[in-house]
Amino acid sequence: MKRICVFCGSSMGSLDDFKIAAKKVGEYFVENDIELVYGGANVGLMKIVADEVLAGGKKVVGIMPHLLLEKEVEHKGITELIAVDTMSERKEIMSNISDGFIALPGGLGTLDELSEIFIYNQLRISDKPIGLLNTCGYYDNLLKFIDSGVTYGFIRPEHRQNIIADDNIENLIKRMYSYEPVVMGKWIKDIKMESNGNSQ
């Protein structure tokens, strides 16, 4: 993976651990010659990651809708800023130009981006690995929610396996390199059978 998209908060969060983790992500990208794709903002954890990658002389691509550009929150020092019309277009470009995705702690925007990429992965629109940097157990409750979806039959167990979580950036990316996507065909067939009342 030479270019990884990072989703994370436009706020710093309440713990210094979140800022430290964001800085370590940027450092890891520099040390391993990885380009950063992100939302393009100059605030929050997004700023920390981008600044660290830029300080190491690596490429940073930001993607931002005009709505946010009008609020003047864009990072003016990044290598490339792509302006788009909608949030959906932003996520589509992020998906197309990145080799993998990592979510750091963040709010509803981060959750929205992560959810859409997970669905792309589930439907095999994208086969790229998805990682959660689970700093201070931030994503524990999200993972419990997904596990409940598996328990109650709304999420396939194999799709749960597509989500990689770790609290260490080096371990997380190593596991992402080992990722093998789920074959789509059978689970779609199973859903059709269940809906028709023919599941065995």
C-alpha cells in the first residue's frame, strides 16, 4: 500500500492519547514512504496527521467539498487539494485513489466515511483493506455493535472479518497487508433464499 486514506476527527478529542496516536500515524507513513489521502482540513486530528506527513517530505492529498472550502478550513500547505461538489463525491474519490483505509478516533463524519467504505468492501465495489486504530478502546463499542449484528443475523460473519482493529499502527498495517477479501457470490444467494423463505 503506497497511498492510504485516513479518516479521523476534525476535533482533537478529550485525551492526549488521540493526538499522540495521530502523530505516530504520520510518522509511520513517512518512515514507510506512504502517501496520505484525507479530508483536506487544517483542524483536529486531521491536521496532526497531515502536518506530520508533510514535515517528512511525503505527499498529502486532501479532498474537500466546496461547502467546507467556503468555511476556510482547508489545509493550505498540502501537496494537492481536490475540490468536489458533494460529500458523496469526496468519498468516491477517496475510495478510487487509495490502496487502503484507516480510521482514527473521530465523530459522525468519520463514522459516515468508514461505513460507506465498509459497504463498498462488502459489495466488492472495493477489495481494499479497512483498519480501525483503536486508541484507548475508542472503537470497542462500534465493534460490539457489529458483533451484535453478526449474532442477530444482520451482518455476515465473513464480513465482520473484513474489519481489522488494533491499537498499534505498525501492527494494524501489517494485518492490513495480510487481508484477503470475502467472495461475494454465496452470501448474496443466501440472502435471496432467506427472503424467499427457502433457507435451510
